[in-house]
Amino acid sequence: RSISPSQKNAPSFRGGHSTAWLSGHLLVYGGARCVPMCKCLDDAWLFNPGRRSWAQLQSAEESEPARPVARYRHSSVVADNKLLIF
């Protein structure tokens, strides 16, 4: 069964992204959008399956490090409630 988001605020079409499961939510990072030309993405999204909604993630504070550089065809894993991207 497929799940469609209930709102328009959702990640753009992409490929080569990574996904990870954290506390009942799906994390999506990066990838590339290749229409009409390929562009690497550096955005992070959280899908809540219970609410069928997406939220784009931002740094909690300005003192936190900047998000990783744009990338695709990478891997990610959750460890200690942090998304590790490599």
C-alpha cells in the first residue's frame, strides 16, 4: 500500500538520496533532481506516517554546524539519534 502525503509541502522529485528510520519517522537527505539537468540537493526532510505529512528540517540553533554539502548516491545511518551521512 502506498502512502501519499496529505500536504503540498513535500520534498521534490529526486533520485540517489538516502533514507533512514528514526523514532517512527522517515528521514530523507539529499539526492539529485535531474530534470532537465542534474542538480545535487542538500535538503533534509522528515516524514510522519501517522499524520501523512512532511517537514523540512533546519538547524535548531545558529551555533550548530551547517548541513552537509549537497550529495547523491551516498549512504546514511542513524546512530545515537543523529543522522550520519557518508
